Amino acid sequence: MQKKSFNTQVLIKVALLSAIAFILMRVFKFPLPAFPTFLEIDFSELPAIVGSIVVGPFVGLGVVVIKNALAFFNSYTGGVGELANLLVSLGYLLPLAFMLKKDKSFKTIIIGLGLGTVAMAIVGAFANYFILIPLYGLEVEKLPFVLTVIIPFNLIKGVIVSIVSAVIIKAMQPALRYLSLKKSN
């Protein structure tokens, strides 16, 4: 009986975090000057990061998948933008998720966010070159576009999201510690 209620609690947390991530993805976003307008900064990875810390390392990955599935149903890019966000977000969160399996200290979180930023740029580059640019039908020279637009944008986005995440996580650390302790009891 205990295991079933735990699973229900986890599902409810994932659903709530996914809804918050979806709202952040659709409402609180902005383009960066000097980049194409379809590349936007949003903070929808934040609920996934919090979920990874509080509930479990791979909960954040579920939040990212659900957020993009919800966004797919009102897509203005035919699903290509959501696929891009899914791949880049998973690239960003996977290093953090693996690091959180061993240690949930603030230092580990910062290192995970830094590695995630680099991974986001790499995943974004390969995904755009091989999948997204052809799917979206962009008439650009792929390699120069990836090197001068996609990689710099994802590095900037990763740094911005990581800084905001670090500030929020640091401010929430007492609550996160309490929730993590409560989870283990």
C-alpha cells in the first residue's frame, strides 16, 4: 500500500511540475537580439530541475517530455519546435540527473548545470544539423548556421537558465532540504 501512494504522489508532483513548465514555456519567453525570432529563451527547465532535486534525478526528464507533449497540441511549428525543445532540454538535464544520483549538494548542482549547458549546445548542434533544419525546411547553409547561430544561442540560453536556476535553488535550499528529508522518511 505504501508503494502505491508513493507512486501516486510522484505522479501528482510530475503533473504539477509539467503544468508549470508548460506555462513557463508558452508565456514567459523572449527572443535574444541578433538571433532569429524562433529561438527564444524560456525558463521551462526550472520545474524539471526542481523535480530532479526533490523527487528524483529522472523526474525532471519526465517533466520535459510531458511539457513538450502538451505544447505539441497547440504548436505553430508543426511539432518541430517542440522536438527541438525536447532534445535540447534533455541534453541540458541528463548531466544534472546523472550527477544528482550520487550527490545533491549545491556544488554538484552547479557543476551539473554547467555540464548541462555544454551538452545543450552539443545536442542542439547535432539535432539541428541532422534533424531540425531539414524538418523545418530552413533555407540556410547548415554548418555555418549551426556554428554561428545554434551553438552560441544554446550556450547563452544555458548560462542564463543556469544562473536563474542557481539563484532560485540557493534561495529555496532550506525548503528543498526539508522536502528531500521528508521524502526519505
